[in-house]
Amino acid sequence: MGVLRVIDGGLQTTVQDLGRSGHAASGVAHSGAADALSLRIGNRLLGNNERCAALEMTLIGGVFRFQGPALVCLAGSPTPSARIRSESAARPIRTWTPAPVNAGDELDVGAITGGSRTYLCFAGGVRTPAVLASRSTHVASGLGGLGRALAAGDELAIGEPTPGVQVASLAVEARCVVEEALSRRTLRVVPGAHHGLFTGHAINRLTALEFRVSDRSDRVGVRLAGAAIDRPGDGRLSSEGMVIGSVQAPPGGEPIVLGVDGPTTGGYPVIAAVIAADLPALGQCRPRDTVRFEWIDRANAVALLRQHQAVVASVGAAVRVSAHYARRSQERRDGVLHLACDTGEAPPGPGREREIAMLRFVSAVSIACGGHAGDEESMREMVSRARDAGCVIGAHPSYPDRVGFGRKPMTLAVPELVASIREQIASLRDVCDAVGVRVSFVKPHGALYHAVSSDEDLAAALANVSREVLGHAAMVGQAGAAALEVWRSMGLEAWPEAFIDRLYEPDGALRSREKAGALIDDPARAARQAVRLARGDGVEASDGSVLPVHAVMLCIHADTPDAERIAGASRRALDSAGVRVGDPRSP
């Protein structure tokens, strides 16, 4: 069992699971996560049971130090400044993305944006003692967790990751459904227990008015201000059972929506109840948010709940990284370097023949899979040829732009782009399965390659769809790009890449193909650049300065003039320099 030390508890951080059911008759509040949808998904992403306890953080997250290795995941509202800090560096941790941490690392969650809560989930969960079959904290009674919000100096027992990293991914479409569910501030309601006692005027005003979330809101109830509804008669009723989401009309008429820590009985009239599908949104309401209500019938309420259940169920069993892969990854870090080329981009004829001829010199190939070039015939031929040459095979997806060869940026909605990338990677995977090999890495092409390098959200989306289709494959990106740290923070192998047939600018960018001298088509010059990069001596930029570029993959574009001679000269130069070009059968 691991230990988590609290350096800073944040604003209001408590241990929560899915709560205590069946004890309302004894006056015990349900408690549990205010946003159960996020907690369930965060647990499933780690391979946990959905009920595992996690840390619920409100508005400002805490700072935590890990006494041993762990696998964690943030789920819920965004935490854009969240970082994992080690002795040597800091790296981002992204919402909905499992990330490994080492002994001594610190996680600083920072501000929570968009909504009010996020959950820090651990492989194996938080292991505080269970009270009435739940570890959830009910602060008012002191039940569960530590009986209170976390404070600096507290230590918590947490589970340990099982041998081999275990992760799952949240598909982009599912993520869109979840984030829409959490961000909605028009809460759908069905008639409450005392609906029939309210006047038609009061019932109409509930959906016509706009309310503001009060600063006095908490887990007991979301208090709404700025408008009031008329109460029935004198508003006095006998105390009776309450449910989470009950919309009460207290004296003064400003509604209170009961939360997960709300009382099990109450005497205020209940005009409506928030449907189960919108309770996560209720739990994410921030002080001063604007809230409205919308009536909905029971059939639609049930359909919406089923949609949420389907999203949760879509987060499948975790993908386990084998010990064999871990060994090969370590070998690659210990000095193996790949000489690679992009292939499958030319039609049958001289261009295809040049691509095939290059295979005898390289150890890895990125195969176009339908976005900018390639089709089933070209993929099947190049996969078969690469297998026969002993090359590691990678997918080379791009913007869906065959006219522009994927070298011009496109404005696409992320779900549309992800759907295209998924189709491309899956098409190559299917061909590889038929031929009897596997897709070992993913390298985006052209304009998508450059967009991913600088856009962390796009980099994470690409990695998630890659993991969804392939399980665990390495990600390839330009050396020095922010995307590499994003992928490493997700527990993925990230291979920094440099080009031996391209000129670099002083800022580390590749010279635009529209400018003179962008391509290096002299085999001897390209070979010298390959050896410099392989030895870690950097690369000479256009102004004569030397850039400290460190890469484990050196790439040649198959459409560069004299590409075959460049590949041959570079391989011979690397061999002569004693550079170990990657085992073509790894991983």
C-alpha cells in the first residue's frame, strides 16, 4: 500500500466514493461524490471499481507528495495548471488522462476552472477505513475519510499500481458528452413531491426566471439567489423524506437544491427534482454561476440517464503494457536509434519503387494510411515489404487532405478530425493484422505534425485515439516539441524525431518548403547531418549556429530528390561512426 502526504489541502478537499446508500431512515446523509459521473469515469480509466474512493477538490486543488510509485488520473472540471514535479523537471497532467508518478514526486493541482470540482483518482483507490460500507467524508458528522477536509501534514493510504502500467482511454465523442453534461447550467427537472400545491404562476416562474448560485452554497445544498418563487399557502408542511436534487422553496422563495450531504428529511415544499442525468452538473455549479430550470418528462429523463450509463460503460478494461515492451523501451532509451522514412505516399511506378528501395537502409517506416495519401492496396504492399525488410511499422495519419498532400492546415472541429485520424490508424492496423505484424508507433504527417507539436490539447487527443485503436504504441513528434511531454505525462513512450533531409532555422523550426534551401538533397551533406544528430552534437542551422537537437528517430522523406541515395549514404555513415541503428524487430 502506498502513502500520500498532503502538502497543501487546497480549499476543500475530502475523501469521497459513491456514497452511503440505504441509511436515510437512520438520518445518515448519502454523501459521496457531488459529481459521481466524473468519479466513475476516473476510476474506470485506472482499471478500478467505480466505487473506489478518491479525493474531491473544490475550486482550488491541493498539493500532494507521493511516498512511492502510483498511477493517478484527474477527472471532472479542468485543472489547466496541474503539474507533476520531480527533482529534475515538471510536466503537465491532463484531465481524463492516467499518468504515472514516482516516489518523491509532487502533484500540484492548482485552480479548477469551468466547474467547481475535480477528482484525484488513484489506481487502487484511497484506503481510509470504511464506515457503513463507504469511505465518503460527511464533515458535519465526522463520518468517513478523515472526518474533515484534508490539511497540510495529513497522510493517506492509497493503492499501488499493479505490475505494468494499466490505463484506459476516454474516446473523444464520450468526452464531449461528459463535458457537455458537466458544463450545462440549465438543469432539467421533473415535478417534485409538492408540485400540485404550487400555483400555475409559481410553476411557470420556475422555468422563466434566472437564478444566481449563492456564495453560501456547499455540498449540503446549492442555494439560489436573485429571484423567488411563490410558496403554497403558508409554506409549512410536516417533515418528510428528501432526495438529492430536490428543489425546495424556503421562506423568502429563493430555491435551495439539495446536494449529496443534504438532510434526509425536510419540511420545505418541493416544487421539482433535478433529474439524475443533471446531478453531476449540479455538483459542478460554481458560486455566482447563472442557473435556469427546464421541465422534462420522465421518459426523456430516463433516456438521458441511459446515455450517461452508456458513456461510463464505454470506458473499457485497462490496457496492460507488457514487460517485454517495457524492456524494449528501456533498450531504446539506452542508445538504440531508428533511421526512418515516410512511405506509402507514392502511386505505383517510379515513386513507389523508390520507397521500396529505401527499405533496405532504414529500420522504421511511417506508412500513409489514407488521409493525405495511401489506400488499402498501397498499405498492404508497403506493410508486406516493410515486414520482409524487418522494419518497425508506424501509422502516418494526417489532415484529410489528399489535394494538398496534408501539408496545409485545416480548420476542423476536434471530433471530426479525431474521427478521421481514428479511421486512418484503424485501416493500417487492419492491414497489419492481416499481414501478421503490428503498428508500433504513430507519427502525424505534414501540417498535422506541426499543429500537434504546439497544441497540447490536440497532442492529447491524438494520443488518446491512438491508444483507443492500438492499445499502447509509441508517439513520434519533433524533438523539443511540447507534445513529447504531454505524451510522457500520459504514460506513453514518446520518440523525439529529427530530419536529415531538412534545413533547420535558428529557432529550431524546419525551414518552410516554400523557401529556397528547405530540402537537403545532397547525400553527403545529409549523411553528415545524420551522424551529428546521432552523436548528440546537434544540427547546424541556416545561420551557421548549432542547435542542441536530441532525437531517437532520424527521418528521410521519400519524396525528397535523391532520397534513396540519401538513405544509403546516411546508413553507411552511421554504421561507420559506430552508431547503433535500431533492432528492426523491436519492440
